[in-house]
Amino acid sequence: MDRLAESLAQESKLRCGEQHRQLLGDRARLIAPIDLGFDAEGERGLMTPLAPPRRMSGITTFYQTLPSRRLVITGSAGAGKTFMAIELVLGLLTCDDRSKTDPVPVRLTLTDWDTDTDFGTWLARRLAAEYRLSLHGAQELVAARRIIPVLDGLDELDAAADPHAATPRAIAAVEALNRYLDGKNGAPFVLTCRSWRYRALVAAGHGVREADRIQICPVTAGQARTYLTERRRHAALPDRWPALLNTLGPDEGATPPDWLSTPWRLTMVSTVYARDGDPFELIARQRDGVVDEYLLNLYVPEAVAMHPSAPQGRYSAADTERWLAHLARYLHQTGKQSIVLHELWGLGRGWKARALAGLVGTVLGMLTLLGLLSSDRSGDAYMGHRYDILIAALIGAGLGGFAAFDPSGPRVLHFARVDQRSEAVAACRVALRWCLLSLLANALGLAAFVWAYDHWPLLHDAIRRELDGADSPLWPDGLLLWFVFIVLGGLPTTFLTACRYLLVSGIAARTGKRPVVAASPQSSSIEVTDPRAPLRGVLLTGAAVLAALITLTFLAFTVFPVWARFAVWLPLYLVGLTVLPESARWSVWYVTFRLWARDRLPLRTGVFCDWACEAGLLRVSGHAYEFRHRELQDWLMTSPQRPPSAY
């Protein structure tokens, strides 16, 4: 278990280090982050200044002195709660006195937690999904309380912005965390939440038990001046800034205006005026009370202008804003907080989208099957083309329904660790017995057909007529051979299916890992480090297997002798039966999604999201993308769209 915990610690450090860099932006090496201050909750729930004053740089030491190791980080919107949580994770992982037996801090977002699921179960699944662990190993770490979950976004579990509105998910989450124990005492964790939301929960009697709470202080005038001065050195026309800096006054500890009181707002101000414009105009807009709206309105265009190196040429500000607005509305309509590329099927969910998926699946299935059937010829047209089209249409319609109406949606093929090797060995023995029984059934079925062909003249003559291309008096042209193919083909299919299970169980018994098809990375142990990896991997794998299937089918019936066809088809069937169904469904879904979202999102949505992360508009969180800040997401969802560019 120590080795597993150490591996998780390294992965957590890498993830949080990358998130730390993304939040600081492209000038992370040039400008030091603001060392935010924080106050602790004293008696009667009042926030009292700490003596000596505490800073974000000392959050690790402060946490290590807490008896319960339960901490709630609160602050206003954009105050730096996520950044302080990341600082705490990195501090705990890199402190000098850390030992191999210390619990591992891991940052996770709460937004996708179904609060009807036990917290320990959800935690183990998320660790397995995002941090390269087997589900069994994650469960062991959670059960041994070797994890310090750093949970970000309690206030985002419920969409309501009204402090008096019902918050059922947040209440259920707090109650579940209160039941998360280590023996008789509460197990350690860290939780972030907006101040007003947490105060409302506490007032309603739903606060976290045995937990200390800290409140992030607003940025001081001195900190704001230092940060803007540093950004001024790297901005165009630095002489524009002194007038704004002078309004902060000489008192270093004073509180600046609201639009300069948080790291997020300082980031917006420095981004909006990095190239041109007069920052002093914000003073006049402050009197009108429209500073936030003004900054948000200019933030996306200026971020786009500062990051012009898009992979497919420069994205325009209007297109970027329009695409991000569609993603923001998608998150609002679905209740999600993260953009998972292979779950964007929900962008157009409904009967129209499902009907389109069924049509696309039918067309793709027909084209693929017609290609296979047309290659399955030896020069004689022994089956009518109309039956090829009929069979292709039926199988294509099945593919369309499989893609459109499967409730679990697209799934991923991966290798999961086997909990008990002995169980895999037992399953391998059972599969071997089924292989032998199906082989015996194939031999008896073939012997019965040969006997019937030799001793039943009616069957003999009908088959000979159809092979010669003549009409049979008992069967329409080509239908008899399809009937024989379906009846006799069922026996080899049974044998090959048994061989597939033998192969899967054999791999599990030999290597300790078995191929598994899972509905979503959030509920299985899929190793995901790149948000584009699941979609890219399954489509490329399916395309490669399909190309090999068509090529070898053509060679088998044109070049290979009869005795070699089975040797060619057996391994190909075993791989294809495992990979092709899911790849086909993902292909149908992807084509449907592209048709449905052609005016809503760019052609290469994943490439655009990666670029948006570099531009400071999105950020990567595990296997998903998130908006840089909730205020930006809310503004994009409700803002009027600019006219699209003609690209």
C-alpha cells in the first residue's frame, strides 16, 4: 500500500503543479502570485484576525496544527479558494517532514458527485478514474484513510445564486462528509465554498462538524499595487497605469475598490488593458456600477488577441465567445460543471438528435456492410445484390439503434486490474470448457449438414441451383444460401465467442488485467490524463481494426486458400468483436455530434479547448475542461452574442 500511496502522491503533485501553472497564466515565471491573507473562525462563529497574521505561504503549517485536519476554505467569488487549495496540496506533498505513511492530499472537484452515492465509494471511483489507480487499490487507500480529499466547489453543487434558495445537493454533501469517519473521529478533508453559501448552510444547521474554517481576506491596496506594477512592466504602453495606481492611496493595508479586491478581478484588469486603453476609465465606470460587466465584456476579446497562435489560424473573438457561450449553456442545461468531450452528446440530446443518430448509424452501417459483402466474392455472383442491401440495411439499422438508444452512451475499452488472480484462473477454465463444448457442437453440426447434403436430394439440388445462379423452385434467388449461412454460421460464432472469453480470461489470469468496456471514466478505472484521449483512442483503434477487417476479408476470398481463411478470421474476429461495437457507436455519435453542433462549436473542439486553456479562458481538471472562473461562465451564458465572423 505504501508504494501505491507514493505513486498517487507523485501523480497528485504533477496534476496540481500543472493546475497551478494554468491559474497563474503565461507569465507565471515573471510575476509572483499574491500572498493572500486569511482569518480563522473564532468562538461563536465569528471571523477573528490571527496573531501572527497568516498568509497563503503558511497554509501548510497552519493545516498541520489543526487537531481534526478538517478545514473549510471560504471566500468571495474570485478570492483565490481554488488556488489556496492547490497551494495546500503542493505544500503537504513537498514539506520536509513528510513520510511515506502520511496520507496523500488529492484535489477533486465536487460538481459531478451524485450525493445519493456514498462519499467513500465516489471518492474511490474518482481516484481510479483520474489518478491511474485500479478500483480495488483506490478502495484500499480510502478504507485505510490514506487519502486527504481536497474538495473544490461545494457552492457549485446547486445552481441557485440566491442565499435563501434550497440547496439539497450541498446539504446532502455536508451530511455525507460528516459521516466520513476515521474510527470514532472525523476523517480529514479540505473543502472550499463561497462565504455566503457556507454561512447559509451553517445558519440552517448544516455545517461541517469538527472542522475549522478560514476566510480568505480581500487583496490589500499594497498587494494590488505590487501586482499591477509587475504586470505593467510586461504590458504595452506602461505609462497608462500610474493614474490608476495612484488611486490606491498610500496605505498599504487599505482595502481597494471591489473590482481590484480579488485575484480574479486583478487578472481581468491586467488582461483587458495589457495592449491598449486607459485603465483610469474604470474609475468613471465604478461610479456607474458597471465595472464587472465592462471587464467581462472585454476579457475574451483581449485574451484572444494576446494568444493569436491558434493551431488552425487565429480564432476570432466573436467565434470564441460564441463557442464558449454554447458550452456555458450546455453546462447550465445539463447541470454539469465540467466539459467532458466524449460526453458532449448531451449538447444535442433529445428525440431529434437520437433520430439523427439512428439515421447516421444506418447509413454508416449500410456502407460498411456493403463494402464487406462486395469484397466477399470469388468472381461468381452467387447471392443477389438485393439481399446484400437488405442485410446491410438491417444491420445498419441495428447499429443506429445501438448508438442512439443505448442508455449508457459511448463507452471506453481499457484494462482493469483483477482483484483476485484465482478468480481469473477459474474463469479461464470455465471458458476453456465452453470452447471444447462449442467445438464439439460445431463438429456435430457440420457432420449433420454433410449427411443431409448427401442423403437429401431436394436440399442438394436447391443449393446447386443457387450456386449456379439458377432460380430454385422452393426458394427465392439467394435466400436459401442466406438461410444456410445464418443457421450454420451460428455454430462457428458460438465457438468464436467462447474463444473470445477464453482470450479475455487468459489475459486476466496471466497478467492480472482484463479488458473491460466501461460507460464512463467517472465510474471506472480508466487511465485518463488528456481530455481528448478517450475519444481519439477509440476512434483510431476502431478505424485501424475496421481497415484490417476489410483488407483481410478481401484477401481471404481472393488470395488465401480455403484452409487459411479460418486462421485469418479467428484472431481478427476476436479483436473485432471486442473493439468494433464500441468504436462503431462512438463513430456514429461523433458524426452525429458534428452534424448537430456544426454551427455551435468549431470542427476540432478538443484543439480549441486546449488553446482556450492557454489563453486563460478554460482550465484542465483531470479528464475534463472547466471555465477559468464561474463568473465568466455565467456571463457567457447570459450575454448577447457578437456577430459571427465569416471564416
